[in-house]
Amino acid sequence: MLFNSYEFIYAFLPIVLVGFAVLGRFGHRNLNAVWLVATPLFFYGWWDVRYVLLLVGSVAVNYVIGSGLARRPNRPLLIVGICANLGTLGWFKYAAFFAENANALTGVGLTVPAIVLPLGISFFTFQQVAFLVDAYRGQVTDFGFARYALFVTFFPQLIAGPIVHHREVMPQYAGTGFGRISREDLAIGVTVFAIGLFKKVILADWTAGYSTPVFDAALAGTVLTPVEAWVGAFAYTFQLYFDFSGYSDMAVGLGWLFGVRLPFNFNSPYKARSIIDFWRRWHITLSRFLRDYLYVPLGGNRRGSERRYVNLGIVMLLGGLWHGAGWTFVLWGALHGLYLMINHGWRTARSHLGFGGQSTRASRALARCVTLLAVVIAWVFFRAESFDAATSILRSMAGLNGLFVPDWMLAALDLQKAELVSGGTIVEHYFANELFRFQDQLGPWMVAMLLIVLYAPNTQEILGRFGPTLDPLTHTPAAERYQARRLAWRPSTRWGAAAGALLAFSTLALPEVHEFLYFQF
């Protein structure tokens, strides 16, 4: 069941919310927790009922192991717990990938049965690994089973995050206010959900119409023009952001409807002025997990610069592999690892040369452009379904496949084809025909996307005064750090009408339901 579907918005969500409110009205906080554990199982089983047992088993096993680690820290038990989680994830997500590569290298002929990847397994696995590690460190104090089960299965964040920390949400489930819904909770929750739904249904899904044909054409062997390749790469850059950011906003909004604050996952990442800054803004809860439970245990930056670079490379390689079982994801991770090494090296060199002073507006603009360009190039590997397709698109972006111009641009410029063609062969399948349908829409749409990601306030800035989410860095409400000077939300008729308009406009597009991109990870 998808957040962007009629059955979720008009059936599942109202039923769950009404049941939660009724139980809370009579002070049944424990029953409220049970209600919110039971309903996600239905939510999860809507996709494939067989994997409900996997989810329930994962919760039960990790709870038992975590409780044992808290009573008596035991390193072998911790290793068993981590291996059980990663082994399950590895079987469902990577068995076919490793078998295929082993067969290619050795010819051993390994066979793996057809495996359907359980929804959200990457997310709830990481959450529970963090819980086990913290239990071993003596950092877990709440061991109520209902609250632990809710921590893992709370349906707003079950499928695609954010990757929540037990310290952020379990105290909320144990609080005296849990189960009580206020009008402000509803107003904020509906507003944030509406913003996320708009991002997904209108911005992301419409932008997919510009990116998907490009990558499909490259996969089929079509040689693209530089303009086509750049349009496809930037379109996917916008599509992925609005798709995943939209999901995360919807998750935060849904949590707020139940009085639960979830951590935000995005902080305008395309405004970043460096790759280091980008990873503090993009998929923040994943970055936090990789830092706290992989980078720091590996030694972080405590063992010299050379070891720091090695650790960065390892973390980003594994981060890339976490996103998908394919070499394109590994290359994407490796590329970002290289970016981070260069970024840290550049900062060190600037410091040694005495250039660490105030930046200028021009230097900040240049840094933002270079960072966005690097991110766009890396997204090509992330999106492409094969290495050959990715390299073909990158070659076209670099002009190595010929500096030819598509028909739709020639027509727009009212020039003869022969006057602008410089080497190469004109692509027979032009974007003006079946491959693409955007001559009149392309320019305004792409400019609008760029202006939004670079200049518009993000959701937590709009709602910052009311702290609708948790800051993942401090586990505290983010109200003081993130506030928009303009478009600041307040409980008013104007904002109510705006949220209603976003919901109504987005709902009109729901008959064409598209899965969230991060469901495949």
C-alpha cells in the first residue's frame, strides 16, 4: 500500500487515526501502541502477506538479543545479532548479485532461486543493528516490547525511512502525551503530508517523464546528443530528490498526526557548497548511521589523514552497495568516496596555505555549482541500469559522442540542421517524436525545478517555528535551527486553504500511481 494511493489516504489512514484517537481518549496508551503495531502488519501485508512473518520474526529475535545485551554486554552475542541481521539482508538483497559475479569469475555455476526483495528490509535492518550496538554499549534504557515493536514497525517510516534511532522515538511512545491528538498536531501533520504528496505526485512523477526516456534510450543503445544527455541527468537529479524528499515529508507528516516527531531526512541538499556539506543534507539519517556505526568504529579521522581517506572510501562503497545490488551502485559510492577525499584534501591544503578566511559571494556560488555538477554526474551511475548505459550518457554529456543537436532544438531556433551539426551522426530517434514530448514544456519546467531546489525554503524551514521534526544531529526538535523568513507556516485559514489545495491538486493525479524510487532499495 502506497502513501500516494486512494486506499491509503481515504481508507487505511482514517481508520488507523480514528482507532488511535478513540483508544487515546480513554487513556489506553498500551493499547494504542498495540494498535499501531498491529495496523502496520496489515499495511505491510497488503504488499505481500508472506513477508509479515519475516518482519515479526526480525522484531522478536532482535528484541530478545537486545534485551540480553542490555542485561549483560556480550560481544559474541552482539556479533551473532549483527550477523543474523546482515545475513538476512544479504540473502534477500545480494544473493543473486554475488552468485552472478561468482559464476562470471569462476564458472562454478551457482544458482539462486528467484527472490522478491522484502519492502523496507534495508531500513528496518539498520535500525535494529543500531539498537543492538547501543544495547551492548549500555545506551538503551527502554525495553518494553510493545514500544520496541512500534519503534521498528511504525508504518510512516517502515518502508523507506527515515532511519530512526531508538533514543528519538521510544521515549515518545512512553510519554504521558502519547495517544492524545490535538488540533495543532492534525494541522501540522496534514500540511507536511500535503507538501510531501505534492513533491511526489506533481514534481517527481512529472519530471520522470523527462528522465526515464533518456536512460531507457541509453540502455537500448541509442546515442544521445549532449543536450538530451544533460536534460536526462538533471531531470533524474530533480526526480530523485522530490521523490525521496516527498516520501520523507509524508512520513514526518503522518507521524505528526499521531503526535510522534520523526527526524527529517533532507535539508536542501542541492544548496550544498561542498560534498561534505551535501552529505550533511542528503538522506541525513543514513549518513548519521554510516558515521556512528561504521565510520567511527573504523577509526574515523582519529588515526591520521591516510586512514581517514581509507575509512571514507570503505563507508561510501558500502553505502553505495546498501542502495542496490549492482556495480553501478558500487561505482556511485566509490565516486562519492573519491569526492569526499578530494574535499577533505582541499580543505587541508587551504588551511595550510592560509586560505581559510571569509568566502565571497562569487566563491560560494562557484562552490555550489561545482558541487551540484559533481552530484549530477554521480547520479548517472545511480540511475543507469548498466555500466554501458551510464558511460554512454556521460560520453554524450562530455560531447564525446558528437556535438549534434536534436530536431526540437533546431526547430525552436528556426535554423537549418546542417548549420549546427558538428561531427557525429544525428540520432534517428529524436526527443521531438516518440522518445520525448516536451518541446514546449522543457525549458520552463526545468528552470522551475532548479529554482525550487536552489532557493525555495524546505519543509522544516516552513514549519520550523513549530518544530515538526527532530534534528537528527541532536535528537531534539529542530524549531530553533530551521525557520523560514518567508512562507513561515502558522495555524491560519490561509495555510489551511493552501494545504487543502495541495492535497486536492495532488489527488487529481493519483489514478496514475507510481512507486517511490527508494522502495527498490
